[in-house]
Amino acid sequence: MTDSTCITVRAEHSYEVHIGSGCINLLPAMLTGAGRLAIIYQRPVLRWVELIRAQFVDQGELVLLIEVPEGEAAKSTVVLEECWQKLGDSGFTRNDAVIAVGGGAVTDLAGFVAATWLRGIRNVNVPTTLLGMVDASVGGKTGINSAAGKNLIGAFHSPVGVICDLDTLTTLPRPDLVAGMAEVAKIGLTSDPTILADLRRDVATCCDPGSSFMADLIRRAVQVKADVVGGDFKEVSSSSSQPALGREVLNYGHTFGHAIERVEDYRWRHGEAISVGMIYVAELARLGGRLGEAEVATHREILGLLGLPTSYVSGRWEQLLAAMQVDKKARGAMLRFVILTGIGHPVEWAGPDPELLLAAYEAVTA
């Protein structure tokens, strides 16, 4: 029996995000009419892949399994071309579909495969990590990495549905679960401060994948993202012609965090890097006179309670700065950051003084 919450995301087309235990069984209804299905996945989630395949094999569909490397290694041009080749060899048409099963790297890759095959075919995301559920699988951003930086090659391509089956979290390694909580904390800091109160009150229960508390945190985080994406699908609200902060609020901590990921050659988990990235922009805002010391302390408190890193090593500023300068949010030589002027009050800051940028780095070095 399926017990799930449904959240509607309104983008270039509307789709539903189902959150609950056993909701993986809702998948066939999302892909009616597809003659062929490609499931793109990584080896640790094979048990869920087999469960999905069984649902469709019973109906006679051709199901193609495409295993990709684990982690960010999946998001490469080599893997992308291999996926295209397998779709071509199997005769995939515009009536067919792609299913992503796994974490954020898989949903990013599979979404881009679907966006680019025949200029766009249907895809469904089945995130099996907390990070995937609250961030990567919802919103329609797809892409791969390149030597120049993370997620610089991509497309906006919304799925036709998202399945967040909470049963998949029960087998998720603890470090991956903790890393996923960074994105939950981000939503709390930027958009829903009641999340911070819940984490302070009982962080252990909130981080229990079998608890109703975690299910509620996921629901609230997805709702915030759905609302933001619905209002600014292609992240244009922060352009010069539309100065209001829109979808870019979701990038809080990501400019510095993505730089850490690149400098560390993606050995850091995404959530770990974003955690330090949020400390960095909090310190930057404090040094610029835009955020109080108490709010910076809140960042360190919450992320520390979750067991996430709040500092980084010294001696790597030039590498980090170079990585930030090719970030998607940069405009020419000008770096742009999402900062807070208070908890729950995000704004954009374009072109902070280079001395402040360095001072903020020094504030987060171990």
C-alpha cells in the first residue's frame, strides 16, 4: 500500500513529486505509452532498479539498463556519449522514456540524456538519496561537468514526475544522509526558519530516515523548491532586467561550495562542500556589514549539530578564486553571491571587494 504526499511543480509543464513509503509503485502510471524504457543507475541501487524493472517487464515493455560510474564520475562527456549510443542501438524514439535511479549525479546526467536525445524525451526521477530528494531531482536543471567546472554543460528539462520513496533512505550510508541534510539546512536558513527550530529541538530524530520528522522535512524542503522553481524556472529573475532574487536563492553557499568540489577533484560530498560554502557567504556578509555575528553563529551551530564541516584548509585561495570565476552565477569578471541580511532574508550581492572575499576565506580556514 502506498502512503504518499504529492507536491505539484509548475515549470514549463506541471509535474508531481510523490513523497512517501512505497510510492515507487506509482512509477508505471507516469510513463503510460512508452514502448522502451532506459533506467540509468549506479551499482549501489541495483535492488531498486530490479524492483522497477519488474513492474514494467510484466507489461511487456523493453527495459534497457544503463549502469554508470558512481559519484560525479557519472557526469562526464564520455558517459553521456555512452548513454546516447545505447539509446541509439536500442532504437529509442520520442515515445520512449528515461528513468533515473540514484543520487543527484544520476538525475543530473539522466535528465540531460533525456533533454538531448531527439531534442527531448520524457524522464522520471527516482532519487534514492536525501540530497537527490530535496535538491537535484526537482526543478528541471540537468547537466554534466567539464574540465572548466561543475554543471557548466546542461539544459533545463523538467521530468514528467519524481518519486521520493522514503524506503530507499533506510539503506543510505550515514555520511551520505548527513551530507544531504546540508540542503535541508540551506532551506531553513534562506526560506523556512522553522526547520532550524526543529533541528535544534531534536536533531537525532530529524536525521532518522525512518521517522515522520525526516519525511516532514523532505516535504517542506521540496515545497519550498517547487514554489521557487514555479516562479522562476530558468533563473532569470536575478538578471539586470529583473533584479528580484528568484531561483538563485537555491544557490546559497554553492559558488564557494562548487569551488571546493572542483579543487578537491570531487572527493568531497556535495553537501559537505555546500556546508562550508554557506559558512563562507555568512562570513562574507558579516564582513560586509550585512549580517550580524549571531546569525553567523546560527550557521555554525546548525551545521555543526548535523555533523557537517564548517571550515576548510588554508593555502588554496588562488585555486578557489579561479574556480569561482567560471561559476555559472558570475557575469564577466564580476562574482555574484547569494547572501543573507538575516535568517530567512536572502539577497544578491554582486562584485564584493576582493579584500572581503579573501578575508571571508580566512575566516573559514581551519
